[in-house]
Amino acid sequence: AGEPLTSTTVMSATEYLRAQQTRDGGFPYQSGTPGGADVNSTALVVQALTALRSDPDGLGWTTRLTATAAITLTAHTPVDWLLGQQSTSGAFVAFGGDSDFATLQAIPALLDRPFPIVTRRVYLPLLQRQTILRER
């Protein structure tokens, strides 16, 4: 988008995302959505964080460390949550079942590929079709 990583716009947007992150590490479809995190939203946020050179699987995006009676800690990151949404078929789940769309969002996110926001011009050769009319 042409903004430096340290710009107010980018910093504010990153803080907004941080505030939207659910306790389980994922991101909801929209703020306050019942049911918690969503595969598509979490995958897009992971791609955005990758583009920002932030580590979505690092401590900076760990949502909650909880201690129990035993000495154990539980850490949730967006990547952990996303991996937990993969079904036994290999697809990612949305709305209670395997989803092509969710799977297509999750794959680049888990491969550490940022969301493609760069536009490229494609030059195709100009083809002209000529019609030859025959006189009868």
C-alpha cells in the first residue's frame, strides 16, 4: 500500500488486529461474532502479519498463558489455531464442514506467504482477426 511499516496507519491497523484476536489465538469474522475465530479471517490476518514482517507464530501474537494446578502453560498463536482447524480429510473447516474457500485461504498463510496486494500489469499480444470476403 506504499506505507512504511512504522507509519501511524500500519501501527494503528496492527493494534486493531491485536485487539480483535480471540483467546484461542484466532481472529473472528467480525468483532463480537458468537462462536469465536474463523478460518478465513485468521488466514488473512496471518498473511497480513507475514507481509508486515511480524511472526504470527511468535510470542508477540501469543494470546494467553494460563497456569493450572500443575506447572503447565498453554500458549495460543494464530498459526496454532489455524492448524487445529484442519480436518482429517486435509481440508480446513468453515461453517461446520470442509471448505474449499477456507482451505485456499489457509494454505498460503501456513506457507508464510503474504496476502498478494501487489498489482502487476500483464501485456498480452494484440490479436486481430481478419475476415476475407469472397465475391460470388
